[in-house]
Amino acid sequence: MSPDQLLERIAATLRRDIGPAIGDEYPRTQAFMAAVVLQKLGRGLACAPAHRAAAAADMDALVVDLEAALAAAPPPPAIATAVAGLGRSRDAVALCALIEALYANREALDPARFDALLSRVRRTLRADIDRRVEVAA
Amino acid sequence: MTGPMSRKLEARIVDYIARRLPDGRDFQLQDVQRIAVGWSHETWLFDLVWQEGGMARRRGLCLRRDPGNTLLRHLSSLEQQFRVLQCLADTALPTPRPYWFEHDPAILDMPFLVMEKVPGVCPSPWGREGRAFYQAAAGRGALPASFTATLASLHTLDWRVAGLDFLGVPAPGTDFARREIAKWRALIDLSGHPPEPILTDLISWLEANAPPVERLTLVHGAYRTGNLLIHDDRISAVLDWELQVLGDPMYDVAYVLSDLNREGTPLLSNLVDRDDFYRDYEAATGFTIDDAVCRYYNALYAMRSVAFWMSASGLYAAGQSDDIRLARTAWSVPVVLERAARELGY
């Protein structure tokens, strides 16, 4: 039995057998909540390899697209620095720094370029949140 | 603490009240009931019965204790709640009359306030029974009208005369929205949650698009069914004074209009017809509902929700609470972030 199947099975036991047998409202609610948590952990474990691979591919594509967009015309230095940082670390911290740099330099970018860059970043964010909601919802 | 009130706590409450009502004797608590809902303070309802001047007396009371690990952390203050209720006691707005507030944990282990138990019911709009209750009330018409009239009363009361300026008066312009953003950002920072790019996008957008405020009013911050006590098809008390601010009345209006607060029905807050709300609110207040500003505040509510859930799951992660409901909210964060992305158009 895989870890995600194990968690799912424990969650089912909590929900089906343990929770209903508890008389007091508060501990019964806690048992049902524990079942929900275990179920979500299980689903997260099951999806993790595919989600990790998809997230890495999305991030690679984002960096390629942003570098290409910046190569066409030099951006404000803060944006170039943020994109370079994202290229190195490819993580959420660098992505946040890039988004902040885009907004902070909005005036320096023309509106169409600001929208284009932010839209490209948002495409990656949308794909990421769709994967996370698959586990969380 | 869960379950029934312990004898020891009951005795300490009686002892406290006896000192506050020195002309009474033979104090007893009857019909003690703990309100099980909510993520915040511990709330008890009971009837106090006693003898005074040769007569039997009875008064319904509500006691709220602050365990110090509420979802709103430093933003939740029973003392402020008490002051707000004092200020509102002599206004047209129906609120519970506050009696006592104590900060000293030696009395009942934690800060607490005692206020009037107002007659009425407060069905949860999320359950089947609650939805049926509001559906039936919507058909009769009186409660929806009372819902809107009470909000109008809240927004048109003179907060300076009521002494509510201690809540903080935003400067003209965009200060109100910026204060709210800063408040929820502080709660997010305290949660210890890892960075979230969608949240960064949302906050940056909110800061870049903060609307100027046309007028300042008292704002409840969570005006919806579930936070309103109902008696005889009327709002008998506005409850949950934890998120109130002085600010843009559209902040409350946006909350009323939000589909967050209704389930399986087009009725606002499961109760009020949208067109009726626009017509009656605008007639009662003289304000025009600004849909664009309400959309902005909806995005701000998305940020606030993220802050709530990050704070809640952070409390569990940090060992400050053992309530597994808080652990479960870790999965509410991406759900609200997804909603925020949609608010921003992606």
C-alpha cells in the first residue's frame, strides 16, 4: 500500500467508524477534520510527482519567454535583475520579486509591455493554482 | 475549553457578578449554553437570577472570553469590542448593551466582557436549516427590509457624536484602502506562511488601484446573515464587532453583494433580492452604490480571506492551537488564491 493510499484508508476509518462513535460534538468534529486533513495529504502525495514536473516545466518556459521578451528591448534594470534572479532560483520568492518589480516599474514600462509581461507571469500562476486546487478543493 | 461550563468557572462568574451587583444576593446562572460556532472568542449565554430588594430578578447575559489564540491574533480585542458597544448603546443601531469588561486574567483566566443577551436567533446561512430559515423569511419580506435598513442605519449614524473616532480616522483619499491592505499584510506576515506569487500580485494590484473614499462611515466589516440576531422577523442585534473600522461604506456593501455570502441562491446573504437592496439602501442612505469600487473591495476581501486562513493554519503549525479545524484551513489558502486570480482576471 502506497503512503497516499494508507492516508486515504485511515481517513476513511476516521470518517466512517471513529467519528460517528464519538458522542461529544467538539471531539467528533475534530475527528472528521482529521479525516479531511489526511485525505488532502494523501491526495497531495499522489499528485506530487506529476505536479512537481509540470511546475518545473512551466517555470522553465516562463524564464525562456521572459528572457526573449526582454531581449527585444531593454527593460528597466530592476526588471532585468528580477528576471535574472528567477532564472537562477526558479522559485516562489524570485517570482514574487519579479511581480513586485513589474508593478514598481509600471510607469517606466509602456502599458502594453507591462500587460504583456504580467500576463505571461499570470499564465504560469494560473497553471500552478489549478494544480494546487486539484488537491485542495 | 469545550463542552459544558465547569462548576468552578460558574462559581467564579457568580462571584464576579455578585461584586458588580452589591445590592443583590443568591445569584445563580441558569440555562448556560456555549455557542459552538466561530473561530474567535469563547462565548457563553446564560440567565442570571438573583434576589434584590425583596424581589426575584432575571437578566439574560452573554459572556465572551479571549483565549489569546484567535484567528485574528493582535487584531482581535475584546476591550475594543466593549468600547464599540458602549459607543453604540445609545444609537439607533440595535446592538447588545455592554455591562463589564475585565482585562485581569486573575478573574476568569483570560480577558472577558459581559453584555446583554438580546432575544433572537442567529441561524447559520451555511447549513440546510439556516438556508431554509432565510428562504422562508425572504418570502415574507420583513426581514430582508430590516437587513437593509439596519445596514443603512449603521452607515448613517454619526460616528463622531458616538465617540467612535478612537477606531482611527483615515485621511482623505486612498488611505482607508491602504490601511486595510497594511492590516491584512501584517496578519499574513505573522502567519509564517511561505511566499505566494498570486498574493503578491493581488496586493500589488490593490495598492496600485486603491480607490479614494467619498465619505467616511462606521463599517462593520462582516455584515451578513450569521452575524445578525433575528427576532420577530427583524434584526434585533448586529453582532460580531471584531472587524469594524471607520471607512468606505462600500466596503460593507461589497460584502453584502459578494457571492461569498450566499449559497445556492441569487439572494444576497441568502435573504435579500439584489434589486431591492440597491433601491432600499440607496433610498435610506442617499448614497449611490458604486459597482466598480465594490469590485475593488471584493478583491480586498480575497486578500483578507487569505490572511485569515494563513493566520489560522499558522496558529496550528506553530503549536498555538490544537484545533484541527485550523490545520484544515491550510488547504483553504489555494482555494482563495484561485478566487483572487479570477478577481484579477486570470
